[in-house]
Amino acid sequence: MATDCLFCRIVKKEIPATIVAENGHCIAFRDINPQAPTHILVIPRQHVASLNEAKDPVVIGQMHQMAVQLAKAEGLSERGYRTVINTNADAGQTAFHIHLHLLGGRRMTWPPG
């Protein structure tokens, strides 16, 4: 874990977050600046700076599996939801601990951003 990483500190429970799910691999919490009625971040417990540094495909799969479970629990499965992983500055990544955005509860437009 990176000692200066915001999300690592959330994993260690040093910084409060509204946690909605966690298991041995991932933790999920509500975004403090939601961009949709449902906006949850799913992060791995281990520190991985971005998708570029993700060497284990299982980590990415675990994040997506948790997002699917949360989408069902939040009542988003039937209407639809979006999952997003921003990678580096031009894509909008501001916290350099890989994280998946689960967005739903409103109609999404395309293209995003």
C-alpha cells in the first residue's frame, strides 16, 4: 500500500467513506462528488496506480464482479448502468489508485465527456 494514497488510506479505514461492499479483494464506497444518482467507486485492496500498471487480470475481474453485484443491489441491472475506469490525466484520472466508477440511476449519454 502507498502511504500517501487516498484510496489506500480508505482501505485501511484511516479516512472515512460510505462503504457499501467489501470482500477480501475489493472495497466499494459512494463517491463524494457523484455524477449520477448512483455513483460508487470500486477499488482493489492492493495498490495499483492505474490500468496501465494492472498486471493481474483477476484484479480487474474482481472489480467488475463487485460492480455487477452492486448494480443488482442498487436496482440498476434492468434499466442499465455504466462502468468506467479512467487511465491517466487526459482521461480524467485524479486519484492514482485504480478505481472503477459504477454510475446509474439516470440516462447516460454518448459520447461521454
